[in-house]
Amino acid sequence: MAEKKPRRKRKPVTTWKFFEKKGDSLQRKRKSCPKCGQGTFMAQHKGRITCGKCGYSEFETKKKE
């Protein structure tokens, strides 16, 4: 029988890094999902932006020079 693989330890989500304080107000650093609403942030990957909740993706287009 094969041995079980060890589980990967996950880091807790640090949502305070998604905001920036400017004066008396808070600014969001990341884009919100258009399907899920304001409370869900989208993850930034290489060449795309993805929502982890619903799977919505936006791809970056290459600019021609």
C-alpha cells in the first residue's frame, strides 16, 4: 500500500493587505469580482485575474507596438 503524502500547510488569509489607508478613507488594492460583488476580491496571476469563489476570469491582452 502506498504511503500518504503529507498535507501542505496553508497560510491564513491576511485581508488587511487588500486595503490601503489614504487620509480618513480606505482604498481597495485589488479588483472586486463583478459577479460576486464588492466583498470578493480577485486573485492576480501571471496574465490573468481570477475569482476563487465563482471562477470568473479576465485575461490580459498583449499590446502590439
